[in-house]
Amino acid sequence: MDKILRINMGPEGAPSMKEEGPGDYAGMGGRGMTSAIIAREVPPLCHPLSAENKLVIAPGLLSGTTAAMSGRLSVGCKSPLTGGIKESNAGGQAAQVLARLGYAAIVLEGKPKDDATYKIVINKDGVKIETDDSLKLLGNYALVDKMKAAYGDKMTCLSIGPAGERKMAAASIAVTDMEQRPTRHCGRGGVGAVMGSKGVKAIVLDDTGCSMRAPKDPDKFKEANKKWVAGLRKHPVTGEGLPAYGTNVLTNVLSEAGGYPTNNFSRGSFEGASKISGETQAELENARGGEGSATHGCHRGCIIRCSGTFYDKNGNFLTKQPEYETVWAHGGNCGIDDLDAIAYIDRLDDDFGLDTIEMGATVGVAMEAGLAKFGDAEAATNLVKEVGEGTPLGRILGSGAAVTGKVFGVERVPVVKGQAMPAYDPRAVQGIGVTYATSTMGADHTAGYAVATNILKVGGDVDPLKPEGQIELSRNLQIATAAVDATGMCLFIAFAVLDQPETFQALIDMLNAFYGLELTADDVTELGKSILKNEREFNAAAGFTQEHDRLPRFFQTEKLPPHDITFGVTDQELDTMFNW
């Protein structure tokens, strides 16, 4: 993994490309790589859809190895949704394949002067960039079918749907899973729109003939990986809860805790939660059967297997098992308690190439505006179809919750830095509220998952209803998360790492054995800090100030039932977040 592939889509006649060594980016991976390149090479004040922006695609430091859980992919750019730096993360096969092909990053630069649609094909023999206008405005499922027919059943695909081609700010980049389905998405921040602005519809990867990446010390690496796997399997969250019920196991938990945003963040519990919970979902999937129904890994090397496969009432594949965030976004947030309806909307989002969190929040805001009634699944489905069709209303909705709120005059719009909040209300889970407010990424639960400690009591116990201790909790988690995102590891490893020091040490031992290093826990902390420093410096140069590190005012003025509390962390406390 010693090459960076740069593809310039802007030259007259045809795109150009060059391969180079990592240079100043040596030793970087995942979010560390994407954020470093964006921070150093993209003008912070550029338009996100201009030729000056870049799209960086990077596997993690351990991707392409035998390390369990190492298949996460990072995509970075200046975000058309937030106007700041963005790293968006996905599972699927791409990170493993790209790393085995020897690439530490792909960098898409420039902007085509025509409206041609391009595909990029990369295998052990080299790189081809071709125009293919037959792909224009295809949904991701039809697109992947064409790529499979052309390039075989060993290929992996990154692609955008019509939302990305139309450069909508809620557009995602799809990544195929082990079954070559476009079910895993770099969803947040509008990265699909940036790929669309480069004229690239699909990137096809095939590592046939490539070997697994080899560690410097194979024996030590193998032993560390063995301890790593044992630690993940013995933790109750990663070894039991997530494999059995998927991420949607959190629906009942958060609703009972009063932190489940319902009907556009107007309540903290949902009366229909039990109908769409992970337990109910697993029961339904097991009853319907089908390969990989209730437990499934999104990439080779996944041992947590928190995903699944959702088949419709007739036994036909519909979508991957909808994640907790998706079930909330198109479920409780919109007052909908029908799993089949939610799964169908999830399928539409994946096909159109849309972030399910942003779209669910947007539909909730649209319902608040009176475009549909809370609980009306058919109306919600039709709103998402408007986005896929690119109608005038669809273009508004596809721009995200913040724009939709402005257009329709809605006050309760749950966004930070222009990005919609995920499935935890910051009034009842105050640690995640701190993360939402201060993250470099806009409202993003994965940037510092304080829910683990606030609600699940992993890594300690900080009262979710009180402001005390939330700054320190979020700060430590944001630093750790940035480091984890650089490794290519799935974020769910954090449950075991936070509770089991020996499992954290096994991760460090794997990195040391693979690269011949002598990293300590302090070095991992410094890695996380350095990534956040790059991101914060970019955002500051792009015009962000402390005043952008705030939640919408209604979280401080509207009490959230059932606890009837507001967000209690002060602005002055938020401003101390990065005083390390």
C-alpha cells in the first residue's frame, strides 16, 4: 500500500492520471490520509463542487490484512453540505480490495469540461478511465448489475446514484458488499455530490491476482490478531448484542431512556418503538428466512456481523438489514412504525444514492412543515421518490434538512454546521450533544460516540441527563475515534476497547507487528489529536468560528418529554473542548 493514484478529470480531451509514492503522506491511512490531503491541498474557501475541491478515497492502515474488522473505507473532501472538511466512512469490500491493489489513496482532482459520464477500472494490470454515457442517471442497483456483467463476479464497485449526478448535498457514495450489492454507503456530508462534480459515476476495483498484505513480524501479528478476536467475542456488545440483533438493538434502549428523537425531535420516546426494534426485526427476518437474514458481515474479516439481509413478504431480497440510524430516521423520527415500509425507503435511498440519516431528518422537517403527516409511510415514500426523480421539490429535499427547513419556514431543524443530527436527542444524551456541537464534521454520532458511556455504561458511567463530565467524555472519544478511523477498523470495536485494556493493547500490538513500530497508547492519542488539528485548521480557514460549535437554540428552550429537560452544557464549556 505504497502508491497514491491521482486522477485529474479536468484536462482537455481526456482525464489524466499518475501514480506517485506517498511522500509527505507516508504512514497515513483512512481518515488520517483523507484529512491530511484535504487540509494541505484544497483551498478552504473553494466551492465544494468546483475543480479546486478533491475527493480522496483511502483504506485504513490495517486494511487488506488478515486483521479482523479492518475493512472500513474513508472518503474525504470539502463538504457541500457543511462547507467544512468531511470524512465519510463505509464498510463493504472496497477498502480491503484497494489496499491489496497497493493504493494508500485515490485522489480525484479537477473537473471535466463536458458532461460525459466516466467510469474508472482498476486491477493488477493498471488503471483505465473510460466514458460510458449508458450509465447516466442509473440507480446504484442497475449500475452495479451492469458492472458485474462487464467485469465479473470478483469486482468491487464504488458508485453514485442520480442524487450524486445531480450534485445534491445529501448524496452518498455506495460501496458494494460481499454479495456485490450497493448496500454500504459513505453517506454523510454530500460526498456523492463531489464525486458527481468530477463526472465519475463508478470506480470498479478487482484485486484478483493480488496477495494479502504481509506484516513485518508475521508471528507477532498473528498472535495479536488472535487476542484481538478473543476480546471482541467476549464483550457482551460486540460478542452478543450486535450479532444477535444488529445495531437496531438500540431502538428500545433509547426510547426507554427518553433519548429517542420522535416526530422531528419533539419527544424523546416513541410509542411504536417495539414494532420497529432490533428484537422485532430479528424475529421477522428469522421467520422469513433467506441467506444472511438476521446476521451478516458487511466485508470479509468482519466477526461482529451486526448487519443482516432484509427480504420482503414474498421472500425476495429488498435491502440490507436497515441499521439503527436508518430505522430511526425513516421510522420514529417520522412517526412510522412499519418495518417493511422503512426497509423499502432504505432501498430507495441506497438506489438513489442518499444518506439515510440526512433524508430521514429532512422528511421529518418536511412533515413539520405540513408536506405530509407524521406516521404516513406512503407520503414519506413519495417524498423520497421526488428526490430520486429530481423534481423541483426533490431538489429541495435532496439538499438536506437545513435547506428544507429554510425553504418551508420550520424552526425546529436539528442540524449542526448544516448536517442533520442522528438518532439521539442531545437533551437526554448530553454527551452526544457535545459531540454534535463541536465535531469538525457537523452533527455526527460516530465522531465521538458518547452514547456508549451515557446510556450503555461502556467505558464508565456519565449521567446522560446532566452536563457534568460530558466535555471530557466527548473530547476523549473524539480523539480516540479519529485514530480508529485511520486504522480502517470498524468503530464498533470501541465497545471492547473501552472496557478491556488488553483488547486495546492487542490493536496496538497488531499495528506494531505489521509496520515494525513501537507505538504506545500515548502515540495513538497523539495520532487522533493530529487528525483533529488538521480538520480544525481547515474549518477555521473556511470561516468556522466557536459560534458554529453550537446546537440549534431550540435544544436550550424546548423541554424534551418525558424527562422535560433542556441541553445543559453551556457555550463557555463547549469552547473548552479542544483545550488539550
